[in-house]
Amino acid sequence: MGASLPPKEANLFKLIVKSYETKQYKKGLKAADAILKKFPEHGETLSMKGLTLNCMDRKTEAYELVRLGVKNDVKSHVCWHVYGLLYRSDREYREAIKCYRNALRIDPDNIEILRDLSLLQAQMRDLTGFVETRQQLLHLKPNHRMNWIGFAVAHHLNSNGAKAVEILEAFEGTLEDDYPPDNERCEHGEMLLYKISLLEESGFLDRSLEELHKKETKIVDKFTYKEQEVSLLVKLGRLEEGANIYKALLTINPDNYRYYEGLQKCFGLYSENGKYSSDEIDRLVALYKSLTQQYTLSSAVKRIPLDFLQGDKFREAAVNYIKPLLTKGVPSLFSDLSPLYNHPGKADILEQLILELEHSSRTTGRYPDSPRDIPVSLNSVQMFRYRVWSECMFIYYGLLFSQVLMRAGQRKSPPSTLLWTLFFLAQHYDRRGQYDVALSKIDEAIQHTPTVIDLYSVKSRILKHAGDLVAAASLADEARCMDLADRYINSESVKRMLQADQVALAEKTAFLFTKDGAQHNNLHDMQCMWYELASGESYFRQGDLGRALKKFLAVEKHYADITEDQFDFHSYCLRKMTLRAYVEMLKFQDRLHSHAYFHKAAAGAIRCYLKLYDSPLNSPAEEEDDTSKTPSQKKKMKKQRKAERAKKEAEEKNEESSASGISKSGKRHVKPVDPDPFGEKLLKTEDPLSEATKYLKLLQKNSPDSLETHLLSFEVNMRKHKILLAFQAVKQLLRLDTENPDSHRCLIKFFHKVGSMPAPVTDGEKLVWSVLEADSPSISQLQEKTLSEANKIFLGKHEDSLMHRVAVAEMLYTLEHTKKLEAVTLIEDSCNKVVPTSGALGPVLEWKLKDCIAVHKLLEKVLIDQDAASRWKVRCAEYFPYSTYFEGSCRSAVHNLLNNQDSKIPVNGSASHLEISQSANSFISNGKLEAFKNLTI
């Protein structure tokens, strides 16, 4: 390194390297210029100067200098190494690996280059190359612990756990008997636990347990030791020992659900689907009864039996679980019990139970069947003693004692008990779709105690489900104004505003909890994906495809950043010996794109590109109805848009120049400015379908069991005329859910399209047809049937389902346009049946709001029957009286309670206010609750 330079310049070269490592870029740049004055063609100095400039955000100059350095000294490993570092900084990992390999051809034993190469191989999952590089590092430096561990991890990632165990055992053989010292005990214990987990993963369970017991004294994390031990014992079938350890673990943490699950496995009482025989239920009841006596303060031991109990036993257990929580006032009680609504019959029992509690609290002020025969506030031992004493003394003190007990029995529950009972009932009826009852309950709760913020949040949620999105946003803002320092309530308010398509107001409300300055960048830097997804969906509903795409692609970029963030952990975790967490992190990264947020973002982007393909747009600003404007108006609007853009560009330039600065290290800090705030550049793509295909491939790879993935694949490939790929999507849909309306719709559409295609001419077309003819008989729905017959058979199977009838009607119209009237009649003859329940307060109808909205859009835009669409709208307005879409009679129920004028949102922690302009249909509160006017204390 710098060997071809004279001593003085060689020292300056070392100074460049040191300045780069200590981030003193100006100093390094000065030293590089001093060398280049005498030796302007020195390749290594040119490369190091380029690397320094790269750190100062002067990338163009950096690449030019580094390439010139490589050209001047192509046989220098330093030049190639620097070139690789430059590519690595720009996340061009494959190019960086090529540069590192070129450097290793020149200096094959350079440890720094080998280490950098191994990090990139781990990042890119080049596992074979990772093993080879780690082996070479171990060969060069066998006395370095990190090289042994890295070699073992490389074999583990390469699916060779047995070899990894051998390497770790060989490493242990190099250690002294008194190893580790006190300052390395934790790290060594982690390495031992990693080795034991490897043995377990490789199937050597006996050996793994033996090793665990042997190394017990050297493992510091005793809690993980116990968990690992019980896991091995259960897998080995030593259930009695496992049960004892699980009980010991429950003594430490009696609210850990995994421990109860493991204990059930030890007793042979665990079922994956949650179904048990009557004998198993009796044994489970006995088990949890004994556990309840041991762990009296545990909520899990009382909650778990509700999952397997049935009938009267379930009711009794639910009463004992619910009463204390209602008395205490736990807002999350309904969320805790909501999984029980998926169990047949339990929702009805809960409804009857809570209604009884409500009635008793309302009439008597206490729960029904309150214990009148013992005084309140005695523990179990005192109760037993009291009963014995009372039986002995009853003869002598009968009358007097009965009067005392009567007084004790008249003690009432706290007044808030009725409030939380109404709160639970409101959420219960919201879950069941009885929105009028839910709203009456929550209104009564608000009248009871108008200062509880959770009541307004729940009412907002109920109105959202009922279809009144504007009123829901208003209620959420009322809740926000009651506590300006609560970030969660602020976020919930923002979400409701976005659902109501009040995007501008939602942005300003979200900015209350961001730093001053570029709030958009703050939300992006915080990776606030729920906000970007909700904004994207809102823009998509409003037809602003540019901004919608921008939001969806921002989420995709977050996932790319998360993938890149793992890079720093490849060396850190090996150094700190957090090996089990490191391997889990890598496995998590491999399935990262299967996360729900990425799926939503990718699906949203694909829909935007499909819509852009179907109706190409210039930009959202230019998306105007040209037929409604005169030429003079068009010209005027064009000039206005041009002036607005020029003004915005000037403001952005001023902001950039004022925010620019140079730090002491020489790095320039420039405030990031969005060059395409409206997504206009994204709309100018030449091939929207190819862009959609990029995200479709990610969905097919990471979400293959999602219906939506294959529905989008069908839509994209049908537009691209990729017949075999579309057929593959149809087969996947039928594999996942044959009876789904969308699967049927795609099946009929596909074969109707194929049937209308001309006869094959080219060899490629003939090959496609031969594949279709070979695979078509495997589809049972079409065996020896026409498409119309298959459509009728599908209707016969699902006559009572609205969405199935709608799918059949749409396909009937697709197959024969002359049957439009028959298709409309088929939809209108659908009956909204009552869901069979034993609910006490009215029937629950089967149809869902979003399904009815989809049917209305189908009648209006696909079948193009405005009269039928109007009739459907009137009909659905009766079923959904709170829906703003169907203009129901009860929509915007809170309109009169809210201030319709321009509101001011108080800024958190200060007396200043933020002006917010509202649209005509926005109902946003100024934080002054009408309920407080008549409040007396």
C-alpha cells in the first residue's frame, strides 16, 4: 500500500488511510492532493482520493478518480479493493464482489479483503462462496475466535449443521480448562447454546440434552437453559420431567401462554385445531383448576379455559373472568375475548351474560347473584373460617347476624362498572353488525361519563363499520382533541381522515407529531408504513394514480432498506456472539417480503399500473374533463399550472440553498427535496404492465397462498396476452378455493377469451394450444360442459350467497350480452337473510356493506344499468342507514354536534394553534365537546 512512493509521500498515503478511517475527510483530501502534485498518475492515491470524495457526497468525481486509479495501476489490490468499497456504498453488491475477487487474484491472503468479501456473500446469500471465504480466513488466522465461529455459521446457513457442530467442538478443543474468563462468560455461554440448538436442529436430541447438562455451569442464561431443556425433554418423550420444568417456569412467569401450551402437551391434552373430546375437556378443567389455585394472580390461567370450555361451564368461567375486569375498568377486555367469537355459540352466551350484568348493574347497582352470605373483602382462608364460625353461632345470633349480612350484601359495585359494561356491549354489537344497537350503547356510555376518550374512539370505529366515514373521522378528532399529547389517538384520527379521503387534513394532523421542517420526509424516515398505505389507498380511490403509486412504492423502498440494514449485523453478531438471534434474523429477512404491509403495497402498485394501462393518463394535474371546458378555459388553466410549477420549483431551490451546509468533516448536508411530489414521472412509464410484473413476481414468490396474488397475476397476464401464465393463475385460484366467486369469474373469463381467439398459426401458438388441450380436462368444473352450463351449476351450489350470484350474473352478461336483463334480475332477486343467532336485541343480516357497494359499482359500470343501480342504492340504504355511499337516512349522525366552521388544531405542548382549512364536506371538531356544557361535578 503506497509502496512505490518515496518515504515522505508514503507517510502521507498512510495519513490518507487514517483520515478516511477517522472520518477526517478534508485532512485526507489535502494529503492526497499533496501526493498527486508530484505523482499525478499514482493509482492508489487517486483511488483513495475518490473514496474520500465519495464520503463527501461527490460521487461523480469519486467514480471518475477510482476508475482512473484502476486504469493507472490495474495490478494493485488497493485500487480494486477501493473500487469494491465504492460499489458497496451504493449497494451494488454484485459489482463489489467482482472487484473484491479481482483484488484477491493479486493478493489472495489479504484478510481485510477476505472479510469484506465474506460480508457481501452473506448479504447476497452466496452460501457456497461464504463457506469458502470463511475457511480461507480461518486458515490464515486460526487463533482468532471470530473466524472459527464465522466458519461454523457459514456451514449452518449452507444446511450443514453437523459440520458446524464439528467446527465448534474443534474450537472448544483449543480452549483451556479454566476458559472462559469472567468477562467472556456470557459470550461463551451463547456459543454453547448455539451449539446445542444446532445439535437439536440436526436431530441429535440425546446428544444435545447431554451436552446441555454437561455445560450447565458455563451457561449464564439460566432462563434460556430451562426453556431449551424442557424443549428437548418433550421431543424425547420424557413428558413427566418436562411437566415439572414447565411448572417451575410458570412459577417465574405465570402469564406465559407458551408454558401452558407446553404443559398441556406433557399431559397429552393439546390440539392444534382447538377441538377436544369431553374426556379431554374434563381433564383440562381439572388441570387448570389446580393451576388456578397455584397462580391466583395470573390472568392467563383464567383466560385459557375459555377457549376449550362449552355451554354452562364456559358461561361460569366467563362470568368469573369478566366480572373483575369490568369492575376494574379494563378497556381491552373485548379485544381479549374477541377470538371467542369464532367459536360457534360462544358469542351468544357472552351477549346474554353481559346483558344480564348490564341489567343488574342498572337496576340494583351490583352484579346478579352477589354473595350475600359472607362479608365482602375476605380472602379464602378467612372465608373458610368465617363459614365454620357462622354455622356454630347461627343459633345464638341468628337475627342479629342476618341483619349484618344483609347490610354487607347491599354493597354496590363502582359506578364505572355500568360504563365499562356498556363499552363492552357497544363493541360486541359492532362486531355482530348491529350498528344501531351498538351506537345506542356507546351513546349511553358517553352520557354516563363524557370524559372517557376510549368511548369516542370506539364510536368512531362503529361509524366507520356502519359506513359513515366522515362522521367517524369527526369522532376520532374529538377523541384526539381531548388528549393532545397522545400519539396513538392522533394516529387513529389520521387513519379515519384518510379513510374518509380527507388527505390534506390528515397530513396536517399527522405533522403535529413530527419534527419541524420537512414533515413528509420525517414520516418517510420513520418508515410510517400504515400512513403511506392508507394515503395510497385514498389517492387511488380519488383517481390520483401518481400520488397513490408514490405512496405504495415508498413502502416497497422501506422493505428494501430493511433488507440492507442487515448488512451491519454480519460482523457485529459474530463479534458479540449473538449467534442464535443472528440466524433467526437471517431467516426473518428471507421471508421479509411475505409481510402483510408489503403485500398491500405491491398489490396497490399493481392495481395502479393496471388502471394506468386501461386508461392512460398524462398526470393527475392534467386529468380534466376536456369536453366541459372551452379552449380559452383550457389555455388559462394550462398557464396557471405552469406558473404554479415554476413557483414551487423556485421555493424548493431556495429551501435547498438555505439548508445546504458543509460540516467540519467536509460532508455537505443538503435538505432532501422531492423532485416528483405528485408522482407525475411515475405515470410517464412507457410499459405499465412490465412495471406491474416486477411486483407481481415478488408476490408470487413470497405470497403464493394468497388469492389476491393469483387474481392480480390473471389480470396482468390477460392484458399481456400471456395465455399460459394466465391459465397457471386460474389453476392456482382453483387450488386455493374452488368455490370462491373470483375463482369462478376468472375461470369463465379465461376460457371465454380462449374460445374467441383465432386458430393457431405459428409454432408458438400451436404449442400454447397443445398445452391448454392437455391440461383443460383436469378442471372438473368444465368436464363435458359448456361455459353457460358450468355457470348455472355454480349458481345452483350457491343460490343463497349474494357475491356468488353476482359473479354468475356478471359471467352471464360476459358470455351473452343479450342476457343483460336476466343478469340484473338475478342480482335483484337476491335475499338478505338473517344470520341464525340467539341474540337478544334484534336480527343480524347477512349482507356486508363492502359487498353491496361492489354490487352497486358492477350494476353502474359493468352492466351499465343506471335504473337497476338506483334501485339497488335505495334498497341498500334501508339495510345500511348510516352509509354515506348509499345516502342512508342516519348518515353523519354527529353532524349537529360538530362545528362546521374552519377549525384550529392545538399544537401539542404549546398554546399556539395550527390553521387548517377544510373542504365543504369535512366535519372536524375544534376540541370543544358539547357534552361538557351540561357536565356537573
